[in-house]
Amino acid sequence: MGGRYMGMLTVAGVAARPGEVARGVMPVGSFADGTPLEIPFILVNGAGDGPTVYVEAACHGSEINGLEVIRRLVTEELDPAKLKGRFILVPVANVVAFTHRQGHTPFDNENMNRVWPGKAQGRMSERMAYALWENAIKQANYLIDLHTGNSTLVTHVVFMGGEQSSRELAEVFGVEVLLQEEKDPDWQGSRFAGKLRNSADGAGIPAICPELGGNSKFEKVRIEQGLRGVLNVAKHLGMIPGSPVLPKKQWVVSQGHLTQVKVACGGAALFEVTGGDMVRTGDLICRVYSIRDFAVLEEVRAPMDGMIIMVAENPVLHTGDMAAMMGKVTGQVDHQS
Ligand SMILES: [Zn+2]
């Protein structure tokens, strides 16, 4: 008798037998000129029994470090003959925004990561989400949604507080910062339930969202962190040999404890810190100087003890702009062997 996962892996009519890699496209519709709107995917069906892991990148079209993570996973790391379990891989989920080199979908001006699990009769973003959800995500046992944000952003993994299996997945991904989302009143009033990670949690699929550096560029260190993270998850689930490579310590930051540190004066900012730095109350974050006489207009200082999550990527700031995002560390995980 086979295990509970064994057998053919079929997505949108494309099948991979155990031990095979298959590639295909998921039809969604078409553009005005008749060009098909379709989403490419790759199936890696291991010869051995194991779970199905869904990994996608570029749900926000400009967040492309994850595309490189998936390319390297397929071309350098995974061997279907040795793999136990299956990967469904979508290197570019929002092909429309990707083509336009932007985050949101141009034709419906939608944030595709607020519309999951999509709608069959919806607008373009909702239909792309629906196609991915119905054809691929529903079959998954675990989900990794690769994003980026800003080149100064500390590499971290977002998970939903209270979802224990998602928290476990976040820990084994193995980056140093775990950002815990919480369903507070702000969350309830937003469209955050429509994030892929939250839709997956709601459907019983443990899910994480790694945030790997900045948009619209390939960043080697972030790509390597992402690749190691996906391989860590595969090791943890017994899909490939070995144990996850984990840092000695991981910091838990709660999303409810994020604080934006803003500037009072407009000008140009010289930063003393970047994402990942730990600071104490009163530590210097940046100096804002006047472009008229180069006088220092303001020294922006940390309002609390905590971690710098990111600083403004563009140092040209107006009154009220965010200079830095800080987070309060609410827990830590030790992995000393
Ligand atoms: Zn994103």
C-alpha cells in the first residue's frame, strides 16, 4: 500500500509521474490583442513518498528574488529521483504585473495579495489567484509565498500568530527574524484575510511568507537565504536528506509592535543604521540635512529599544515620511546544539 501522498501529480492538465519533472502553463484568459494570459509552473514529483509543497514568487510582480530562488532550486538542487514528496513551483505568480515591472496588476489596479483565494468570475487579479488556488494550492500540504520589500529590510519570515504549524515552518526556514502577524482590530478592518498566507492557513495549509530584500533586482545574499530556507523546509519535512541549517538565535517580532519613526523636517537623510540592527532608546537613526545649506535639521532617534526592521530606501524625505520601521522583540528561539 502506498503512502497518503503517492502517485501522479497533475496541475492544470499537466502530469508528472513519480520521479519526473513537468512544465506547463495555467490558462487564465487573454489580453485585448488575443495574447493568452497564462501562468507558467513546474512540477517536481519525487520518486519517494512525501508531502506536497507549493512555492510561489512574484505575486507582487516586482518582487523577483524569489524567481531566482525557484530557478536555482529546480536547476541546481532538486533531483526528482531522490526527492520524497512533490514541489509545485510558480516562479512568477502575477505574470501581468511582472511584465510591467511593477507590484500591482496594471489592468485592474489590484494588489493580488489581497484577493486570495480568488474568484472564478472576478477581475484579472482575482482570476489569476483563482486559477492558482484551484489548480495547484488546494493540493498542497505546505505553502511558501516568496516576497520582497526594500533593500534595507531585515530578511524575515512572516507567519500568523496562533497557527502553530505555520510558526514551526517559519522557524525551520531558518532566517534570524520571525515576524508574527496578529488578528488585531486593524487586521480585521483591512483586507489581510485575502493574503495568500492567511487564505492557506484558513484552509488548513501551514503557510509562511519570507521577505527577501528589495524589489526589481536580484540580490545574491537574499536569494541564498531564500534557497537555504526552502531546502531547510524540505529537510525538516523529510523530503531531502539532512537537517535544517539554523542560526543560533531567532528573534520574534510582533507585527502589532511595529512602529514607524517619522521625520519632522524634509531633507536628505544619512542613516546610521539598517534593517536588523538592534538599538536602544535614544540611539541615532539618521541625520536629516537641508539641501539649501547642508545644515543638520534633525537627528532622528530611536523612540524605544528594539530592532530596526528597515529604513527608507530613498533618503529624500518630506515632513511626516517614515525614516525607519522599528519592531519590539517579543520573543526568541535558541538553537544551541
Ligand atoms: Zn510582496
